[in-house]
Amino acid sequence: MGSPTYLRMRSNAELIAGTLTFIRSPACVTLLWFEDEQMKRLQARYKVLSRFKHALLFSTISLVAWTSACGQASISVSGGRLQRDGRPWTPHGVVQIAFVAPPAAQQGVFTEAYQHYSPSDYTAMRSYGIDSVRIQISQPGLDPQNPLFTPAFRSQVIDAVHAARAAGLIVMLSVQDEEQIGEKKDRVASLLNDATRRVWASLAPVFARDHGIIYELLNEPDLPPNPENWRKWAHEMNATLKVVRDAGASNVAIADGLLFAERLGGAPALHDPDGQVVYASHPYAHRAQDQTAPSWEVRGLGTNARRRCDRVDDSAQVLLRPGYPKIRGGVSPLPQWAWHRLDGIRLGYFRAEVWQYFPCFPPQISAFEGLTCGEPGFGPGRAVERFFQGRLQP
């Protein structure tokens, strides 16, 4: 179940299919508008429609059915795996930064991303083999008690999520609290806090019926990993999870590890009554030493990651966001073992920044050939595009 999206149906076959959907699951259809002549023909041929005459409105425009996300993909965690409509799923996704900061706090590339944002971006993403988008959102911009908050910005974020879902994408909503998004330096959250919880108290109920939307509770808590900080991490994560669940949202929730999400080793189990928690790692590969198998072992993402994940929580997944591998001659330097591990070991979520916003508008796939668009060092470009489209050799 979820927020309404549009289904445009113009042929008789599509009209009939939409009507049958309504008959089977009337709760999934909020409103039907039929063009007069089409409706008359349907009523003449299918008398069963008269039973729903009070649910039908006439229009001279075209038939549009507002349906909930009943027919859209649903994400869950089961058996230690991310599932899409009950089947194991390794998403191929990108990050969007248009809503990293509210208008009053935007600067640089974030201003450009916001100004050039269009709902059509999501349709373009699909054409590259992308099936999910991580929409980064501003904590101060969406905290009702923060001076940067405006109802208009909140509505823009909500509308963007609906647009992405209407395009067929899975959405990861990721709360950010950093200086670049408008937060004061001395108030940047090292862990989730009351402001984080106010954001989720506001947004979680909005998308609670749509399990194609995933909640990343806070991007990259930056405390160093040690027993005391892991206890603090668990306390704040559990408190925020409770806010989300108390709002009636059983959506998959993502808990980023410590040290900017680069460490999961030592993470305690979180208490989620719905068993829908994903543990996130961002194994950045900026440097050559970060692109080796031993470095992944240190980060908790090596050959023992599957067992480590199972020890954390029976429902756990590890979400991988490789960060920004530098480009060498237009080819990602991630070695072959890493590419096969990302897809083959099935740790969970493979995500890479292919959708190039640094700064190139409209956004597009880039391997940085000639460096005419964007900056070197941001994203694996064409290599990941091929990976997303099923050609596993980068």
C-alpha cells in the first residue's frame, strides 16, 4: 500500500485492466476519471461497473487512475536478505543530492542540483538500468523546530519521492546532518538525536503504506568505533527506530555504521519489533590501500561478513555503498574480486554514484573522458552502468 501514483489508460484494453484492478482491490484505487465516450462504451459492455457508480467521476480530459503502490514493488528483509516482492534483491542505485540542503542554506553544487532538479530525472535513471535512488535530505531543513524548516521544502521532498516511485524506482530516504546542508558546525550530529527523530516523526507516517520506500535513519555517524560509542549508537538508533515504528511505518530501516559508516565490526544488535533492519557500510575507495581485500576485512566486509552479519541480527542485511572509486583511464579501479563480491557474495545492497552531479546538468552517466563534465574521482561512470545493465565485467 502506498501514496497514490498516476496510471494513464487510453485504450479499451487498458481501461478494462484498470477497472478489473479496481474491482479486485478497490482500496487500491482512490479515484477514477473516465473520458465520457470511453466510459459509456465500458458501461454498455460491462454492467458490473454500475456497482461502483458512486466511485466514478466523469471528465473530458483522459482517463487517469490514481492508484496506491499496491502494484508497485515492495522491499523487505527476510532470511537475512533484502527482498523485492519476496525475491532476493541486489539493487542497482544512485544518489541524488537535489535536496541535501534547503534553499536558504544551499551553496555550490547543491544549489545547481536543486535548481536543475526535474521529476523527469527519475525516468532517465531507469534508462541506464538503475532501479533505485537514494534521495539525500536535510535534517535541519526538515526539522519542524529548526529555523531552516519550511513547509514548502518538505512538500518538495515528498513530491520528489512520489515522482521517483511513479517512475518505478525504489527510494531510499537518507537524512543528512552536516555543515554542507545548513547545519551549524557545533550542532552537526555525530549520532542520531532529537532533531533526527523529529524529522522521522514528520516523514515516516507519510510513506508508511509504501514499502518501496526505505528509511536511512542518519547518514554516516562519525564517532570512532569503540565499545562505548557502539552503546551510544545502539541507544540512539533504537530510540529513532521506535519513533518510526510508533508512527505505523514498518518500512525497511537502515542503520549506518560508525566512522562515517566505514566500520560495522562491533555493532550491537538493534531492537526492531518488525525485524526490518539493514546495517550499512560505506567502504570508500578513495585511496589505493582502500581497494584491497585486507582493507575490507578491517571494515567488516570481507569473507567473514556474512557470518558477522548473521551474528548481529537474524534479519540483518549489510548495505554496501562503495563511495567514489577514482577513475583510471575511464575504468573503475575496483579489482575483479570486489565486483564479484559485491554481486556474488550477496551481502546486500550494491550502490554506486553513477548519476553524475559534480557538477554536470542535466545529470548523465560519465566516465570522465576528457574531463569535460564533472570532477575526476567522483563515480565509476560507464563501468558501473555496464554492471547495472547486466554486463558484470566492469
